[in-house]
Amino acid sequence: MKSVGIAATVAVAIFGIILLNATTVDARRGGGISRGGGGFSMRGAPRMGHRAPAARHAYSPGGARSRTAQHKPTVRHQGHRATANSGKKAYRHGKASSHADKKGQHKQAGSAIKKQASTSAHQKSRQAAGNAAVRNLPVSKAVAAGAATRGRVAVPKNLRPKLTLINAPHLSFRPRLAPFVQRHWRRAFFWAAVAGIGYLTIPQLYYERFYGCTSSVDPDYDCAVDLLSAAALEEEQEATRVHYPMPSGAEYRYSAKLAPKSADDNCSWGPFVERKWSRPFVWVQIPEVGNVTVPEDYYDRFLEHAGQEAPDYPAACRVLVEAVAADTVAPSNLEARQNAKRAARQQ
């Protein structure tokens, strides 16, 4: 009996050991022992390394987002490619624009060079013509001074003028510059050779201002005439002038309505009031000035300024200053011949 009990006990122990081993192995594989509809497992088995959930790939929104996130680099790559393509197009467009700009700049530079060459050629031809004109300047003989006029001096031999102007003035300046050709002045003067005109004499005190008028590429001969005329008037005023009253039978050629303004005092009317000229003249009445005399050959220019609705009295006064310069110098030989021819044609 005792042996039978011991054998049964041993059998139960062996069965328990087998069952325990089977349960442990099955737990490690992720399952339990299933028999029919039920199963048996040890209570602590599931807590051991359970890999089944990590090995399964069930659908979840998080998984969808992770896959979408995996495609995002592709989208970014496409955008980068599009940006690169647009950048290449912009580069090609910018390169074409730069090429067009450089082409336009080359055209402009070429036209500027051609224009500069044309201007330079014109200046050279003009300079050559001026040099030829200076080498062949007209020269008058000396003329003695009169009672109320300055004489003309001869041009010295081997003269080296202090100033040479190769740009000849317009033909309209020839009669205006004629009173200063070889003119004799009471004080020291310099010589200036002017193409198309001759040898002018410039008072030493006026030379710097004369040079300022004529030293540019296009000399301001209007400025030069006004300056030399003022010098002639200043020299003429050093002598006492006798007024010539208006004769009883004389008539005014022109009567102005407006008086000169006080701001117009840069040219004085005093030297022309009741002045007796050495050439034919007419009478003009100017309010608050008096009876002004105007040479016949200067009257049209005078009236052009004084006869306006708003008279330009300073310009009209400067015309008379020029007339004084011409009236106070003896005519040159050339002018004498021209005057003789003119008188012969009038007869």
C-alpha cells in the first residue's frame, strides 16, 4: 500500500513538472495552452517579454500620419525643384536683360564716340579756318586824330598780340567792333587779333574783363562790345562837353510815355541829353530825362528797345554808348572807302 501511494505521488509530481514546463514554453511563445473552449495559464506569464503587440502592424491614424510624413520630403523636393526651375528662368531672363543692356550701352557709347569725333572734326576745321583768317587779317594805315575824335594807330611790325581769337564773330559784329580796330587810347593798351575783324586795341585797365568775355570756346562778343564801348565813353567824359539845346524848329522823332525806373540807373542818360554828334541825329523825348539825341544810323536799334510797351531802357542806353564809341574815333581807311562807295551809290 505504501509503495502504491509513493508511486501515485511520484506520478502526480512528474505530471506537475511536465505541465509547468509546457506552460512556461507556451508563455514565451505568446500563447497559453488551449483545450476546447478553455485554457490554463499561469497568472504571471503575460508579464514576461510579450512581443506580439510590437510585431503586429494594425491600422491607426498615427500610422497614417507617419506615412504621410514620410511623403512630405517628396513634396518639399518638388517645391525645391520648382523653385530651382523658376530661379533658372529668372537667371536666364536676367542674363538676357543684362546682355541687352550691355548691347544698348555699347550702342550709346558708339554713338557718343561718333558724335565726339564729329564735333572734334568740326572744331578742328573751324580752328584751321580761324588760323587762316588770323594770318590774313586786314590792316589799315594810321589815321590822325581830329578835334573831337581819336586817331588810328599803325600795327607794329612783327606784332605778337597778347590775345588771339580764332573764332570769328558773326557778320553783324563787324560794324560794332570797327570803332576799336587799331584805335588809339590815351592810356596803355594791348593788342588782340580777332579773326575776320582785324587788330583790336584793349585798354590795359579793361583787359582782364575783356579776356573774361572772350576766353571761352564761343566768345561773348556782345559782352566785349559793351565793355569797350564803356571804356570809350569813360575816356570821352574826361573832357568837358558842351550841351546843344534843341532848336526851336526841331521836332521829336519819338516821345516816350514812361520814365525810366530807378533800377535802370546802371546806364546813365546824362551823356546823351542835348548831345551834338558828329553825324546826323534826331531828337527823342524821355520823361524825367529830357531831350535825348540819337544818331540816325542807330535810331532803329534804339527804338527797338525804347519803343516797346514796357521799354527796355538799359538796352536802349547801351546802344547810345556804342554810338559814342563810333562817334569819337576817326574812320579807318577801309571805312572811308566803304563810306565813299555808299555815298556814290546813293547819288
